[in-house]
Amino acid sequence: MILTLSNVVVQYHINGFGENVIAAFAVYFKAENLLCLPIIAFGQAMVTFTGQNYGAGKIDRVKKGMWVTIAMGLIYTITTGILLLVFSDPLMRLFTNDDAVVAYGELAMKYFCPFYFILSIMHGLAGTIRGAGKSVPPMVVLLTSLCLFRIVWIQFILPTFHDIDGIFVLYPVSWAFGAALMVL
């Protein structure tokens, strides 16, 4: 619910940049699901894997599983990110022929795709920590980085930008903040 509230606040500010930006985000986020949903699934799989091995006292397997999961996530996000960047124009044109919408969608991809690997680290670590029986720290980190940080950014940092770049840069910065907190 809180993440949805944060997204509503961000969407409100996206709406202020006009219908082309709104449409570009709608189209882009359809393509983004190709990248994000598997990363979230890797993190969720780590919950079960960690829980079973942590419960059996096999901490070495937990550590190995965490590193393998993060490596798989890195390979997946880097490969998929490159493919999304290379094929950004035809991918966007699957959903729209409006050149302005395509341009904003491609700009979003240039900001987001190089940094999706950060999400694989964040979700891999979160799944490992949850599987070890500590569900509150990952929840606090994700709420802080993906919700509170974004709302603070929108209120205090975004006004210093004069275009959509302030929204675009928000996402990778919030992911990096979340990953750093998760490491800690």
C-alpha cells in the first residue's frame, strides 16, 4: 500500500510533464516488466532456499546461493538491459507510433536499463535476509528507499530539475540507495 502511495506521488509529478511523457511511461513500464519480474522472482526464490538451508544449519549453502542468485540476476539484467537499449525503438513502436512518446520512452530506457543490475543485488540480498528469518530489515529498507526516499526526492530535489530528467534519475538513485542499505 505504501509503495502504491509512493508511485501515485511520482505519477502525479510525471503527469505534469504532459501527455507524451505519461504515454511514454505507460509504454515503457510494460517493457520493464520483462526485466523486473524475473528479478523479483529470484529474490523470492532466495527466501525459500535460504530458509531451508539456514534452518538446516548450512550457512555455506546460504552464502553460495546468495552469490549465485546475485550473479544470475546480474547476467540477466545486464543482458536484458542491453537488448532493451539496442531494440528500444522497435519495442516502443510495438505499442505506439507517436514519435514524441517513443523518444521519451527511449530516454527512459537510457536512464534505467544500465542500472537494473542494482535491483538484482537489492532483491537477492532482501530474499536472503528474509529467508534467514529477518523480514523487518528488508521491509524497512525497501520502504525507505523505494517510498520515503522517492517522496523526499520529489518534494525537495525534483524542483531543481527543469525537465523529466529529475524523474528519470530518481529511479536508479533510489535503487542504489536501497542496495547500499541492504548491504549494510
